[in-house]
Amino acid sequence: MERKSLYDYVLENLTSAGRTTFIQRIIIIGGHNFACTKDQWGIEESFRTLVEDVNDTNPLEKLTGLLIYYPQYFCHLLEGCEDAINTYLRTSFQKYGSQLGSIKYIATSHHVYARASETWSAITGNPRVLSHKIAKTSNIKATFGHCRLCAQRILKLCNLMKTEQELLDEEPLSALTFPNYASTDSSLHVTTTISLLSGASGTLSSIHQKREKWRILLPEFGLLKFLIKSPQIPDVRMTLESYWKTRSVFSTVQDETWPIGDVFPDHLLEKPVNLDLKLPKEQLTD
């Protein structure tokens, strides 16, 4: 019987899941000062172009996710292989570093089995107002509780978009169409974006209930502001800086050996070896 290696089992699991490599998921939030006019690209068009460029050059798992953007803040769920995600982040800082403020990680998941979103979509809306102000002196437990709440909302929003897409397609567009707020994302039905708005109006009695069901999942401005300014949440730029650093070339034996002993014989081959040395003769005894 042929003995399988660890690689064989990993390859078998990836094949059964329909993957070529492991998928990583990150959720980041941050501030921005992108223009929101028709003459200049906004955050949606800029991020969409970056995602498309990475997907065109990355042969492994493509980038998918959801971008929720407001005039000053954004939340971005990204899924894909580790190399694609890091390439996207590095390129975004290189191209739009001056337009991006502080960006924080609020969730990171490795070896994701199922994607939260099969495409990349961008939506906007008017979230609710926090019922109470979050204390700036919140401890680390309370802070990461807010991180978990924000991440759960975004994941629930992705799930709601997938499960209710058929119901959204059945809504009459004439009662929900607002061109000024319609998303330009072709992969996302226009009704989905319209349902997130707080100023929607129409003749259907169910519009308000459906709108609030989506709106309740949008992270509030106050929550995002607190998380972005919190010193307890890791900054994306500082985290990736250590990832991008290149280690120096190995130069000594100690660099290639772990653990390093207190006394390591690394000088054995420094002195030339004379192969013509006469070996001692065996002494014969009477």
C-alpha cells in the first residue's frame, strides 16, 4: 500500500474544496479623503481597479469581498490567497497612500473553507446613529468586543446579500430607483444598494422594513471612528512593514542552524587539510 505524505492529504483537501491554495480573509477599516464627484474617481472606482489588476496578474485564488464606504470612512472585507491580499494592500498604499488615513485590522482568518462573497462588490448607505457614545478609555476586552461586533455585521451583510438576492430581484425597480445613489457595480444588483439607503421612499409598505433590515448591519460612524483611533488595534501599515522586509543573505553557519549551541564547531574547514599525512603504524608487540 502506497504511503501518503502530508502534501498528498493537503492537495486532496484543497481539491475536494475546489481550491488551488489556502484562502485568507481580512476585514479592515479606515479613513479616506477620496473625492465623491463625477469628475474624479472615488474610493469605489479606485479600489475596484486595484482588485481587477491583482486578479489579472495572480494565477491562484482571486480576490473577492465587499466594500462598504461612506464619505470619510470605509470597511473592506477581502478574501483570497495571502500573496494576492498583500499585493493589493501594498499597491493601494503606493498609489493612494496620501488619500488613505489610518487603517486598522479588525479581523483576520486563515484557511477559510467557504468565501463570504463570491464576487467583489461595493455598496454605500446611511447607517444608524450610536445609541450611546463609546468611551475612549475602553479596555482591550471592550475594544475587541466592538471589533467582533463590526466584523459580524459585515459577514451577516454578505450572507444576507447572497440569500436574499432572488427576493431583491423580484422587487419592482420603479418604487426603489434612486439614480444619485445607485452603485456602478455590475456584479451587485441595483436594488441591493438602494435598500441600504435611509432616505428611500416608495409606495410599497414593505420598503421601510426591508430597508431597516439592511441598514441595521451597516457599521455606525461613531463605531468606526472609535476603532480607527484605538491604539489597541493593530495598524495595517505597521504590520505589513515587517512582512515586506527582506532578510539578509545567510552568511554564517549560525544563521542556518537552529537552535544555536553555545559552542558550535564552525571552524572545522577553515584550516586546509593535508591528505598526504602519514597515518601512525600499528606497533607490533612481542
